Amino acid sequence: MKTILIKNARVVNEGEIYHADVLIKGKYIEKIERQGIAMPADEIIDAAGLYLLPGLIDDQVHFREPGLTWKGDIYTESRAAIAGGITSYMEMPNTVPGATTIPLLEEKYRRAAQCSLANYSFYMGTTNHNLEELLSIDNSRICGVKIFMGSSTGEMLVDEPKALENIFSQVNSLIATHCENDPLIKKNLAAFIDKYGENLTPEMHPLIRSEEACYLSSSFAVELAKKYNTRLHILHISTAKELALFDKDTPLLKKKITAEACIHHLWFSDRDYEAKGNLIKWNPAIKKESDRAALLQAVVENRIDVIASDHAPHTMEEKKLPYQKAPSGGPLVQHSLNALLQLHKKGKITLEKIAEKTAHHVAMLFEIDRRGFIREGYFADLVLVDLNKSFVVTKDNILYKCGWSPFAGERFDSQITHTYVNGHLAYNNGIFNESEMGMRLHFNR
């Protein structure tokens, strides 16, 4: 098996930063040695001056395949993810058709095996009527099931009380939820239309998809989870008010209810709508500066357990539509780690906490087999970063199929230099090696 020796790296792992050499053999980390490794290898990388982190595991992306591939697809978006240091991802079921049956879900796995440069898993989607499918899931082979308790349409919106009770009480999988209260959102929207007609603007988005709409839904999900002892993971928390629903003192492995924050809610605030407009229109909405500050504090104090991207590309033509017609979501996987490293540069979060929230905790929370840590015997999913090499996000270096980024024009003061996926150097200073695909994630359940 091929061997790769990474020398002189500053390893960021399990709450420490230390100098070490790391030997990769085949797909796995063979040896980690703080005193250095003096042995031959097929390839030697001198990582002096660079930081070595566990590859990011993004637990929420929308890669748009099948059915929406003009926005993005598994190949293009996994390629952008690799350039951003993301070595594994978990993709959402709201494609066309929606992944609400096991055969449809397995079609996505087959497609990813052909073209995904990163490791992959896919959520099973829920509907008001697919309980039998959910009960037949092999939990060792999928990351979880996704419930849209708001902000979806047709079959993917689960809004029947009996269906929700059945899912929370009977399904043994990890349940991930999008929580917004649709009736309140519709009421708010009607009130804004009554006052402003059709001349609504993106600045109104966090008022229409309001703090209360998020809290009503999140608190209801928590109530159901506590009632039935359900393993619940609430995605993209966006308000300070919701944080009281989550525990910061219980160790992660003992938590039954966990929470995720997303890059855009940690970076932008409602003050950015004037300049960015629909480019930062997400559901849940980006809200006040005080919410952003509270979310970051909740990440640091472990009230929020993981950080993800909620990567959800749309074309620029779609985003240029009037507010009500423009879709919500935006592309982020290529720049998630850059944004977090920039927050680190600003003193907002440590490197150790970045590794914890983007890799360690994701692996622990989802019980992923041998990933998320720099440990001997684990898959060699690794990323090297240069904290002293800046670049500006421009159209020329954006890799998303949609061709734009909400960070366009932003100067980041760090760069991802190398990304290893299962021991394979998939990305090296702008050059991709696509000779090997990623692997299906497995879960110790």
C-alpha cells in the first residue's frame, strides 16, 4: 500500500495543538509521532508552517442531484467541498424526486459512488405517509432521517400532528429537523403584503420568517423528543431565543437533543441585507447582530454542538428575481473553513474549537465509523491550512456550479493547501486528483 509521510505539521486535534509527523498507509493513519518519524515513504510532504486538522464533516448540504442539477450536482459540489477542506458530507433529501423511499435513497448512493470526490451519506426524507419506509432503515448505513417541520412544499412538509407523533415515537434513527412554524410565517407574510403590496424586500425576510416562528417550531420538536425520548438534532439554529432549549453542561455523548449552527448565521447579520440582498436569503433567515453573537457564544460554550454549511446553491438568475420569487439558500462548502479561520483570526473561536465543532463532534454525534479525529487506525481524512496566506474570493476562483458566492469580494487570510480523503491527496494547492472517489460513511449503531 502507498505510504505518505506528512512532516513538521502543527496538529490541531482533540483540544491540543502540537508538532508531529503523521504517516498514512493506504486509506488509514498508520502512525502519529511528536518526536518525528524517520522512515522512508512513497511521498513526503513538508508541512512546516502549516496546520493539520481533521477533515471537516458537513452534516447538512444540498447538492441538488437528482432533478435540480442546473444549480449543482454531486460531482461539482463535492469538488468544491474538497477545495474547502470538507472530506465528508451528509446530503438532504429534498431533491426531485425526493429521497423518501429506500430505493430512491439508494439511487443517490449509487450515483455518489460514481462521482463524489468526498465521502458521503444521505438522509432519508420524511412525509406525512412514509412511516413504514422509515421503520425499515438500516441505521448503520445512513446518517439519519430529515423532517421539514417548515419551509418545504408538497410531500416533504410534515405538518400532520399524527404523522409527527408517529415519527418521534416509533423511528429509531437520528431525526434531524428544519424548524420553522409555517402558519405564523404565512400570517406574517400576509401582513407585510397588506402593508407594502408586492414591493417586499430581502430586509423583511427575518421579520417574516421571524424569531417567534423559529422558536415555536424548535420548542415543539424538543417537546416531542422529550415526550418520546427521541434522538433529535435540530439544524441551523438562527436565534438567541432558541438557545435556552439546549443544554451546555451535559457531555455530548449523553445528549439526546443536539443542535447545529451554520456558517452564514455566524458570519452575516440583518445589516448585510442592504448590500447582499437575496444572496443571503436563507431559511431560517439571517437575523440580528445580537443573534449572531449569541450563536457564536453558544458554539464556544457547547450549547450548540456542531457547525455546518447548509450549502444550497441556486443560479444567479434565480437569486436576481424579486424577493418573493427568489429561492432561499446559497453555496458555502468551498469557503466554510476559510470563514471559520477568519473568525479565529478575529479572536472569536480557537482552532481547537473549530476542529471540535466541524469534525470531532460531528463524528461523535452521528456515531461515524473511524472518522473525525486524527488518530492511528482512523481513515486519513485530513486538511492542511496555511494561516498566513490570503486570497480574495472572485468569480475566477469560485468552484460552485452556480458560479457565485455570498463571500465574493471577501479577503480571507488563510488558505486550504492540501485535502486528503481516505489517504488520497484529492486537492493540492488548486490541483485536483480525481483518480479516486470518496466512500460511503458507515455508522456504529
